[in-house]
Amino acid sequence: MTGTFSRGLIAGAAGTLALHAATYLDMAVRGRPASTVPQQLVDAVAHAAGSAVPGRGATRDARRRGLGELAGIANGVGLGVVFSLVRSAGVRMPFPVGAVVKGAAALAATDVPVAALGVSDPRTWSREDWIADALPHLAYGAVAQAVVAGLPTPDERVLPRQAASAGLVGRSLLLGVATGGRSSLGVAGPMLTAPDGAVKKLSNLAAVAGELYADKQPGTPDRTSAAALPARLASGAAGAGMLAKRQGANAALPVVAGIAGSAAGSFGGLAWRRWAGGRMPALQAALAEDGVALLLALAACLTGRRRSTRLTLVSTPA
């Protein structure tokens, strides 16, 4: 049977093939030239690394094109593995939603580096430019979604997922809010309330204690900064996925709730600290936030912690 990693490789390769086929079909129908963005991106990466693509003239151009195409293939295959891992973690999406989400992720993985390195500004692109960029990535997303949904792993066959309950989605939202306050609670909450795993509990307890201390230090970065916010959102998503796995439920809606709650908790916590800054000592405001975050995490994680998705096989005499 297909494992998570091999399924991801298949999904990424098939999606990349679909993306290239859609791109070349568009070029054949409209007669448009090939994009030079991959070569420009190679130049930008080389420049950022303090080097340059070797060679001159046609030789250098061929290397730039080859490196650009190889980077695109690696990007597409790598995303396929990520999508397969997410599927194995319990996230199930209907085909239209999954195709759009995966296509958007592939589009972002391409366009964000282009914008960040100054290769091109997507805000200046025309409608035709966006269509030429979006449709091939949507084709990638549709094929990748079809593969990851159509090739279940052995574990997925044994442990099918049920629909997430409203209570689970609500608890995922609460855990996300707690994570926005203290990022370590996203993973530590489910781990500390699990029925076993003493070593993991100790390590997660140490992580929470470390963050509670670090939060009070003046050099701690803003939780909504570009460096800190993505980690909080990821922690909220991971914690929600763990709650869903505990109940054998589809993690798609809980993960969305966890991300939304983490964003709300991050910006809400920052607003609280700024509001409380002129009304009480900073340490008192931080300790109050600690208490709220811990209570929310406990409320989210204590419920349902004894439920198991494991199947017990009982042999009977012949």
C-alpha cells in the first residue's frame, strides 16, 4: 500500500505535470511567450546568496532556465509531500475545497518569493497575468487533491475519520485563543492532558514555563510581528489537529478554528496588554493573561481526553 511520503511524491509529481501541461496549453492557444520569472528568481536567489550563475551568453541563459525549472519541480513535489502529511494528520476536505486550497498554496509558494525578492510586484499584474498564473496552479491543486484523497494510507484505511462535532470545533477555537496568548499551549495543552507520555509531558511543561518567563522580558518580540505570528498560527493549527486526532474526527474545520482563534488571541492579547499598560503594572497584566490562557487551554483539552481512535481486535476461538 502507499505510505504518506510516497503518496506525497506521487501527488506532487502528478500536480506538477498538470501545472506544466496547463501552462504550455495556454501558451499554445494564446501564442504567448514563456515567462522569464523563473530565471529572474534564480538570479535573485543567487544575488541574495552573494554569488552568480556561472557562464556567459547562451550558456548562462540555459543554466538559468534549467535551474528555474528544477526549482519549480522541487517546489511542486515538496508541496505534494506536505499535503500528504496534512491528510495523514486527519485533515479531510471536499474535492472543490481541497483543490482550491492546494492550488492557492502552490500559487503562494511561487509568488511570495517572487514578491519578497523584488523579482516582480503582483500588485501591478494585469487580469490576464493573474489568469495565466492562477489557472495552472488550480490544475495542480485539483490533481494533487485527487491523488491524496484517492490513495489512502494503511492507517487511514484502519482508522476512518468521522465528521467533527460542533463541540470539537469550539474547543479548537478556545485552544487557538489560548495559543494566541501563549504559543506553546497549542501543542502542550493536548500533550499535558493526554493519558500517557510522561517524558513528553515534562518537556511540554518546561516549554510552557519557559514561555511564561520569556513573555515578561523586555526583549520579547511583538506577538503579531512577521517573525512571531506564523509560529502562533501553526501552533494553533497543530493543537486543533491533535484534538481532532484524539477523537478520530476530520481535522479540517478544527484546524481552521484553531488558526482563527490563534489570530484572535494574538491580536486580542496585544490589545489587552496595551490597554492594561496605563492602568496596572505590566507584570500584573501579563500574569492575568497567563491565567486566562491556561484556563482556556484546560477547558479546550480536558474534555474528550479519554476518547481513543484505536481499534481493539478480540480473537475468538474457532
